[in-house]
Amino acid sequence: MSVAFTREEDLEATAADLPDRPISPHPNLVTASGLAAIEAALAEARAAWAGAQAQGSIEADRTAMARATRDLRYWSARRASAQLVETEADGRVRFGGSVTIEREDGRTQTWRIVGEDEADPANGSVSHVSPLTRALIGKTVGDEAVVAGQTVEIVAVD
């Protein structure tokens, strides 16, 4: 059917049209910087919600209100479940620390182990629930692990 034969309000997103962002079933462990990022995202969601609310009942703002409401629910839930973890270096791969691995082909990679919401593999941080982290957690320099079917050696732990 042509868009010409649809009502404009049918094209607008409502809260029912936008599915909630999935909440991980894993414990919501966070570093201090991760907690600060969640709080900033929550503040941004509150501001977006207030801005959308201030627009009143203008039809064009239904989409903004739906998005703001969804994001506010997500970040409120993530903040409520956040568990701040502060660990000290003990020579083992741990949450909040960094680990450098050497792959079989000689490449080295360094990763910081963080909470799910702050993980950014492109920038060197991975979630504590990632397969990489699960293979490395608790190990020390010189230990080996199997990651993505390859044996890697831990060459540094910070």
C-alpha cells in the first residue's frame, strides 16, 4: 500500500511500538567510570524526557517521548542494579584491570575488563561476561588460555 493512503499518526512511534532495550541477566558490575557513565546517561534520558514532556501533545513529539521513556526505563534499571566493584592489583586478571595477551601469530592485544554498559572493544575494553574475559579471569602472567579456538598467552596484567 502506498504511503499516501496511511494516516500520519500511523507513522509515528508510540511507547508500544518501541521495544524495551534488553536488560542483561548478568550481575551489573561497574567500575567507577562505568557508574559515572550510567549516571550521565540517566541524566541525559531525564532531560530528553522532560524536553519531550514540555512539548505537550504535539503529534510530532510522540516519537521523542516514546524514545525518552524507553531510555529512561533502561538507564533507571541499570543504575538501580549497578554494583560498584573496586579491586586492587594482585597479579591476576580481574574486573577493572587490564590484561595483555599474545596470540599464536605474534600479535599482542591489551584489554580492560569492565561492565557491560561501558564495554567498547574497538577502544580496548571488554565486558566481564565476554567469552574472552571468561577464558582469562583469574589467570596470571605466563598462563595460557583458549580464546576463539586459539591458544593465547598472558604477557601482562595491570
